[in-house]
Amino acid sequence: VSEYMQWILRQMINTDMLMASCARVMTYGDLKCEPEVTLPSDSSIIQKGWPSKGEVEFKNVYMKYRANTDHVIKNLNLKIHPGEKIGCVGRTGAGKSSIIQMLFRMVEIDKSTDDLKQSSICIDGIDTQGLGLHALRNSISIIPQAPVVFTGSIRRNLDPLHEYTTEELWYALDEVGLKPYIDSLPDKLDTDMTNATSVFSVGQKQLICLARAILKKNKIIVLDEATANVDFQTDSFIQKKIMEKFKDCTVFTIAHRLSTIANYDKVLVLDKGRCVEFGAPYLLLVKNFGDDKITNTEGVFASMVLHTGPKNSHFIFEICKNKYMFNS
């Protein structure tokens, strides 16, 4: 009897597991397809050199992940001028990553009501809703929080579509400081990265992602907490390279460390999906121009800086002040 009871229980558990797999397949089959990856108008827009400036504008943008849920982004109106470096900060769940999802059209903005019909995200004056997904996503470079490494060689990781010469690949590696290390490997660019952890550390894999962005030469660069999992030295190196190689590009950074975006042109502070502060970091920290310490203690960004501690907050404030005075 006990053997039959065990057998019955085992069959019940197996049946439950198999039915769960079946339910997942049915759910995937019901998923709504993404919009068209290519449109007839894409080629003419790209031939004109779009995007040539890197201006990004959000107009009355709302976004929700499902029809029966609340908006996670609410009434976002934001204009990022060409070449500006924008840092995005906020508490967990404030909507920082949702902005990237909208920018790449991983999730479409809400246009379900008459009030939202005119909502748009424009890049260089072109509404991204009217572009094919390939044209849009190829025009924006992203360095994610978790570095993406493909199976295959280093060459394939840098240039999966075979668009660049060997000299260009070595140039990009030299820019991110990986050329001496890769040159010392027996197979150099053809080194197999199937087991990436045995070839590169996390910081080095993030530098591979940076090298990809340098090769693409796009006018818009997105960093999704790209330095959250690396040490302070690698973080400083990546930020220095971004300022050097992408000085004429628009950079949008979701910040993990406030010191990362202290020398940026502007900071976007989100709270519960709304923009609560947007401006130069120094001006968000002080009440009056010329103040030599944090005086705007009621400000959201200022309170976040103060919570890092007296030493760190003073360090961040000095970076913000020096950057603003230099630009002025």
C-alpha cells in the first residue's frame, strides 16, 4: 500500500509540473506581439543621418505595464538637449528603469484616452512611435547593469554583426584599457568566451560593453546602473571614458552611486513615477547661488545626498559646485 501511495503522489506531482509547463506555453502564445521591426519610412530617415544631434523629448508621457494596473510613469514632460549628461535618481520603484523601457519601446506609452493621444517620445524631432523597432534600437547604445556576454569569441562579442575591421576592434579595446590583457591571451580576439567567468571579471565584462558602445558611435548612450556591480576604481574609469569618448553625445544614466552623476549637467529626480526635481545638481542642493554647503535641505535630491553621510555629502557637493562653476 505504501509503495502505491508513493507512486500516486509522485505521479500527481509530475502531472502538476507538466501542466504548469503547458500553462506557460499557452501564456506565451497569448502574448501580444511587438510592433513592426521595420517600416518603409525607416530607410529615408536613417539616410538623412538621424539621429544627428541626440535631442530627446518626453511630452505628457504616461506608461503602465498592464491595462488593469496603475500608471508607473505619470505626466512626464522632459527635454534633454543635445550632448547633455543626465543622471536619473530615485527610490526603488520610482520609475527609473521604466524610462529606459519606454525609450527602447520595450513597453509602449499609454495612449488609451483622448487626453493622451498627443503623448510622445521624440528623438531629434522624430516621434519614436512612427519608427520600426530595429531603426530605433540601433540608434541608442546601452550599457546594462549586468554585462551581457555572448557565447563565442571576443571578436563576436564586440562585433556580432561583422560591421567593423580588426583595427577598429583593437582601437576600441585600447580605449577601454583591455588591449594589453587580450593581446596576452593565446588566441587574442578569437579567445572563446563560452565560459566568460574564466576569461573576464565582472568589471572587465562591463568594459567589453563599453567598447561595443564606442564602436557603435551612437548619439544617445544609456547607462542602466552600469557601475553598480564594479569596484570604485573601475567605476571612475568608466565615467572618465564616457566623458571623453561621448562628450558630444547625449548620456542618460540611472545612478547607483550619487557621486557618479555629481558632475553631470542635470539630475532628474523621480518619485512614484513623477518628475519632482530636474536641474543642475548644484542648484538642487542650494537655496541661493554661491552657497558653499547644502542649504536646500527640504529638496529630495539634497536629502538623498545628505543621507550618504557628512563626508560623502561634502565630497558630492564639491563635485556639483565645481562642475556648475566651470560651466558658468
